[in-house]
Amino acid sequence: KPGQADGTGEESLLLDIQKRKEKEDMLDKEISQLISEGYSVDELEDHIAQLHEYNDIKDIGQMLLGKLAVIRGVTTKELYPEFGLDVND
């Protein structure tokens, strides 16, 4: 932090930089491993996009279940069996 005479602000920044470099190295290793297993960057980006779409659809489904539960005066959990859903999904 500016104005600190004891140098702890600089030490903190250096530690943060070191941690970020270590994380970057770890992520680079993971990327290299995935590429060596036959994955491509485009394929991984496609999977990520599909996961985002899935999560968006799931969120909408949860919202609709919530609204239906309010209308019926029950909990969302009580609606799961009616729609063949698992509470752990």
C-alpha cells in the first residue's frame, strides 16, 4: 500500500506476483496435458460454451420451478418427483 515505510506493501506485491506465476505455470501444465491427451483448444472452448448454455437452461428451469412452487404453495423440492427430477441434479 502507498505510504508504508516498512516495505510490507512491496513484499506483499512480490508474493502476489510469485503466486500468480505459480498458478500460470500450473495452468500451462494442465493445458499441455489436455493437448497431449488429444484435446484441442477449439474443442475445449466448444465444451465450455456448451456448459454455459446448459447452466443457463438449468437456471431458467429452476426459476420456472420456483414460480410454479409459489403458485401451488409448495416447495420446489416437492415438485421434483412430478417432473422426474432428482434433487441432487
